[in-house]
Amino acid sequence: MTEATAPRLSVVIPCYNEEENVEGLLAAMLPVLDGMEVPFETILVDDGSKDKTLRMLLDARDARPEIVVLSFVRNYGQHAAVTAGLEAARGEFVVTLDADLQNPPSEIPKLWAEFERGHDLVATIREDRQDTWFRKRASALVNRITRRMSGIRLNDFGCMLRGYSKEIAQAIAKRHERNTFIPALGQLFARNPVEILVKHDERQGGESKYSFLRLIRLNLDLMTGFSLAPLRLLISAGIFVAGLGILFGVTLLVLRLWFGAEWAAEGVFTLFAILFVFVGAQFIAFGLLGEYIGRIYEAVRERPPYVLADLPEREEAE
């Protein structure tokens, strides 16, 4: 693609073991992008897949000059894959999209229209989500807690279909934070963000890469990465627990004097109960402090969040 036809729109898609979805993804997405009549590029980032995903991506790249493929030497995770795509993107507007087709590529023109209206960040809300009842309820609860603790006003933190201006995309990529939440980070850089409704479909093939434990970890990263609220909440809880302990101790002393030592089994079990409460509070405190200290440690090491693999040169389509 020459400089004169440099892309205005970049679509970044992380792919990990998505051989069942690659063909359908490209079949659904490329006609939409062609129909927009806007110079575009599609950056497909292979996150160290162990199936045929990379081979299929390279074949697609050889057939279409608009397709760019990046590949990691091993699996570094979705965050690193998206960051690599944002860093490589050349378009004025960068859209991120999952490969599982739960967010239909047909929604991309909606995001582009909002960008042309002057919005530098286009967030999305999944309408009529095609997920299990438990996943939807858990997501709603986490979104509510995250909004309160982080102060970031987003209704749907989990939707991958989002759009960023080139300036925001580059600002995110330059951060190279190993554990952060890209949509929330983009929100901090945005001057004129907007949130719109988009369709949501069932996963077309394969399995979700996000287990329940990974979702919990993701939201823990979000809360600890963008807010000091957990530490402040811990301090408040510590004061509350200490106050209860003092009140409990005074109450036990009064009752002991009134009813005698035998009433409280000589105080042994009471001391154990108080000890357990304070030991539990200490472990919670150490866990939260360790989370923040671990982030400082990772930042000081300055290890690269990903390493790209060497790929064969593009084969010209006949």
C-alpha cells in the first residue's frame, strides 16, 4: 500500500487458537470494510496460537494487501496482542475487535460514523447479549462495582468492539503497561468520548479464552490499576474492625466482672476469636499491598510486553 493510499481505518484483531473462526471472520468483515469506501488495513495479531490460525492468517495476507499479520513467539495474552496492534496501526481511527464474531463486523461503520462526528473514542454497549444468565448477571455486578471504585463512567467494560483515534491508540501503545485495562486507559486520554449500542451474537466457533477466574483477575487489574479505592476501603475497614474489637473487649470485660471468669471459659475462646479476626484482616491488607507493590516491580523491570516472531515475506497474489 503506497503512502498516497495510506489507510484511514485500522482494524486490530487479536487471535489465539481461532482456526474455526478465521475464515468466517474475514468473510464477514472484508465486504463490510470494502463497502465503506475508506482506505483500510486489518491487523491480525496471532497470540502464539498452537493450531492452524497463523497459517490461515498468512494465507489471507497473501491474498489481500490490506491484511497485516503480526505473530508472537508464544502466548502473551490478549492485552499484549491488542497493544501490538495499536502500535502498528497507521489509520486515523483504530477499531479493536474479537475474532469470535460475537461482535459482528457489520457494526464497524457505526463506530466510523461517530469518529467522523468528532468523537475520539467510541465505546460500546452490547445490546441483547448472547451470553449465559450467570455471565450477564456477573458482568452487570462487576461493571457496577468497577464504575464506583474507578470513577470511570462506562456502562460495559467487557465489550471488545471499540474505536480509538490514532492519537489515543498511540498513547495507549506507548504506555507498555503489562497489567492494565485498555478501554479504561483510553478513556483517560479521550477528549470527546461517546458510548453507543452495538449488536451481540453467539460465539461462532471454538471456546472462550476467558474462564471465570481470568475474568476475576481482569477486573482486579482494572480496579487496582485505576483506583486507590481498595486501599482506602481497607483503611476504613481496618478502623471499623478495630472499633468493633475495642467495643467487644469492653463488653467482655464488663460481662466478665458481672458474671465471673467461668462465663467466658476463662477468656480462651474469646481471645482466639479476636486473634482470628485480626489475622484475617492482616492477610487481606498484605494481599492488596502486594498487588500494588507487584505492579511497581513490573514497571521497574521494564520487560517488553511481547516479542514478535519473524514471518516469511508476503507472496504476491496472482
